[in-house]
Amino acid sequence: MAENNAPIRVGLLGAGTVGSQTARLLVEQKDELAQRIGRPIELSGVACLDPEEVDFPWIEKSLLTSDTMSVVKNADIVVELIGGTGVARTFVLEAMKNGASVVTANKALLAKYGPELYKTAEDNNVDIYFEAAVGGAIPIVRPLRESLVGDQVKDMLGIVNGTTNYILDEMTTKGLDFDVALKDAQAKGYAEADPTGDIEGYDAANKAAIMATLGFHTNVGIDDVTVEGITRITADDIAAATAEGRVIKLLAVVDKTDDGVSARVYPALIKQEHPLASVRGSFNAVFLRAEYADDLMFYGRGAGGAPTASAVVGDIVTVARHIAAGCTGPAIRMYNDYPIAPLSASKAAFAVRFLIHDNPGVLAKISAVFAKNGVSINGVNQDLKPTLKDPGYDGEIQQLRLVTHMTDETTLRNTVAEVCELDCVTGEPSILRVLD
């Protein structure tokens, strides 16, 4: 480790979008950061796949190397920005066992191996900080780790994926179909060439696991998160939501009840008056309710090189201050052993969309299935869809939208599955929760 007045060495793993901007902040604000830390701080090495391909004026060529382990072993703080759960885990564990603290933005790594990483940090008396892993520039991890430790978190609703929020926003404001909005997001750099992780909800699920773990001091891994994406959302769903004074948002939802802890990702209908309804474009936000602090809202840029680098460097400064003071920050301890709440414990009102044959008595058949299963219908809407066809049916197709009263999700899904077995129902149904 560094001597008392020696520079604190920062080893950077990854020189991509976030890594390059992190290096820029560290180099260009070196003197200012030293004043804030009370010790000099320096970039000691930058690991990347091909040093010849990295060309940023603020990164000295002599710092670049493909020997990642050499960077790990010669740093006081290792900043992991390479992503994934394979070699990243190896380097992070090695860094901490070697006495270096870690700063990471790797949500997938934390959601899968969090308990192992947190214990390794505590066992080796080093820090692991990861503000950028959940909300980019939004400070949500630190409030959960520190600001709210004297309170009891009740639940959190979060828009934590900028890609899906941008797509849904474009569908809402411009009336675009999903495929068109996705292509627009890709053209503008808001979506990857392979957007699966975003549009299927997996990115948000990793973040939900981290939020639940920190909020409830219990282990919630990625496999404990129930995930639904936005690929089934149609322009008709958006139009119906708008007519009802609602918007559709992909939410990461974590809460704790007598049944246990729940971490879920799903598209939901929320009222236009809800604080999350006004979160536009690629912005992110987390709405948190606590026993004593009551309602809290965290809002800002959830992605992008510079905003994410801001959060990363904030963590670097925090860890560097600990090194300068000869201490570490609070350990992450999962002292609770809450069960994961079953799906049957989740209750909500639902909006369900079916494609049906335009024949007399179809609505009665569907209503009978709902009644048999004890699911009460609160509202019905039907629209003719002349452009849609069923190969086995010569007539026209209608879109049927039912809104239920509160019911448990298991019953609702079983009911929908039974309705889909009727000969008069075609295509895939859509299920959206209605949150008030």
C-alpha cells in the first residue's frame, strides 16, 4: 500500500466509454481531487485489450497495457469497468486479496456475486464501492448504504434503464410502434446493436437485485428477480394508457411484506400525476418510501460516459479519503435472511389485452372464465382491428382490453392462460399491472 504522503495509485481496468471519461476526470482534475482527498492521486495504469487502439490525449501511452493483472497488483484502488461476470470477478477478487480497494460499475457482477465480493472486502479490510452500477450519475447506492441506515426502507420503484424509457417515451409522444422506436433509439446511440439486455429487462433486473440487497440487508441475487421486458407493448397499449390518464413505464420494483422480499421488473401503467411519469427520454429515477424519511426521489442521467464517470470518480475520491485516513467505509452486511416472496403474494389490478374473433358471445365466454377463477372485471374496451388476421378464421379480429380489480398474479396468469385456450382467441396476450 502507498505510504502516508505518497500518491494514491488508481489502476483502471477498461478504456471504453466510461473508462476513458473516468481517466479524463482523474487526470484533468488531479490537483483539485488531491485537495479534496488530502493526498495526491495518480493514474497508475490502464488495462485494455489493445493498447495500440486506445488514443486519448489525457491517457499517457506509457500507462496502457494488456497485462491486466499487472495493473491490479500495482494499485491502491482498482477501478473495474470491463463488465461481465467472468474475468472481471477474477480481477476484483485478486485486487481485494492483494489489499486494494475496488470501485466498479458492474451491475451484473454485483447481482450475481455480491455476497462473495462484500465478504472478501470485509475480510481483507478494504472497500468496495459501486454507485454507478445502479443509476449512473444518480446517487442511490450511497443513500441506501449510509444516509438511510437509521431508517427502514419500505419499497422502491425505479426507472433504471434509459434505453427502454426512451423507447416508451417515443412511443407515447410520437405514436410510434415498438420496432420503429427501437430503431430510432439505436440510430441515436441510446440502444445497443443487440438490445436484448435492455428491452427484455435483464439490465434493470441486475439493478433491482442490488437495490433489494442494500435496502433490506438480505441477499437478493439475479436469479431471485422476476423479469418482463417491453417487447409486447404496442401503440394500442400506449394509446389506451393515454386515454386513461396514464403512462407505461418499465419499472424495477422492490418491496418487503410479511411474505418476504420481492424484486421484480415489469412494464406498468402509472398515473400521469406520479413522480415517475414525468421521467422522460433516457433519464432514470428511483422513487423510495421509508418509514421515517417518507417519500424520496432520485433523478438524473442513468447512463453515458461522462455522467457515469462522475459517479465512478466520486467513489474513487471516497475510497481515497478512507485510505488517507487509514480506515474503510461501512461493510455491506446481509444480516437478514428474508425469503423471496412467492408470485402468488403479489396483488395488483391488471390491464389484459386479447385478440379475439369478431363473433357474438365471445366476450361472454371470456368473462365466464374470469368469473370462474374469481377475477373481477372493472372495465372493458373493444376495438376492431381490420388489418389483423387469423389464418384459421375468415372473419375480422377485435382487440379486447379488460381491466381487473385487485387480484393475485398467479390467479390472473392462470386465468389468462385458460382464456387463450379458447378457439375464439388468437395471438399473444398482453398483461400490464396498474399501479396507483
